[in-house]
Amino acid sequence: MPINFATINSFLSNRIPEQRIYLRSNKTARYVRLTPIIQTVAGTTFALLVCWMVIATVMLAVQAISAKTDKEQAGVLQQAYESRLEQLSNERNKRSLEAQTSLERFYIALEQVSIQQSELLELEEQRRELSEPNELVSTLV
């Protein structure tokens, strides 16, 4: 299907008017006619060039900023790894200490419960011993 530039030009002329650039020299005057399709192509080309320049500039800037050698990058990664490992080790030690103190508190509470149970048993035994003579006396009377 052949492209009909006249149809495209007429469609674009409603939105982009035709422009004329006049060039005058000493004795002659000439003009260049810029049709809507030429203006559209020129504008699109200009926009693409600007985008390409921005992307290329950003890529060059990123390369300049991160222009470290592989050894330096490996060293930085090694330091980050070691610092993270140290943080994890410290956290593990902290949790271990917390578990140890919790276990000690549990054993202390268990000992206190044992002491209280022993006291309760002793009191119950004393109550029985004291109630036996009373029952004996009440049965005799």
C-alpha cells in the first residue's frame, strides 16, 4: 500500500500550519517551504536526538562516578559482607544472652514454686495432724 504524502500533509495541516522561510541575498529573494510533514519529521528527529544525548550523558556520568577497579569493588563488597556478618554475630550473641537469662529466671521461678508447694504440703500435713485429735475428741464426746 503506497504512502500518500498529500493525505498526510492535509491531515497535519489542520494542526501544524505550513511555514515559509525567506532567504534574501544581494539581488535575489528565495523562500523554503516547510510542509507539515517536514516539520513533524524535523521535530521528531530533534526530540530523538535530545533524548539520545540525555541518555548518553547520564551513562557517561554513571561510568565516571563508578569508575572503580574490580579490586576496589571487591574490597568494598568484602567490607560490607564482614560488617553484616559482625552485625549478625552480635545479634546472635545478644539473643543467646537473653535466652540464658530467661532460662535462669525460669529456674528461679521453678525453685520458688517448689518451695511454695513444699510449704503447702507441710501446712496440709499440720492441719491433718491438728484435726485428728479434734475429730477423736468429738467422736468420744
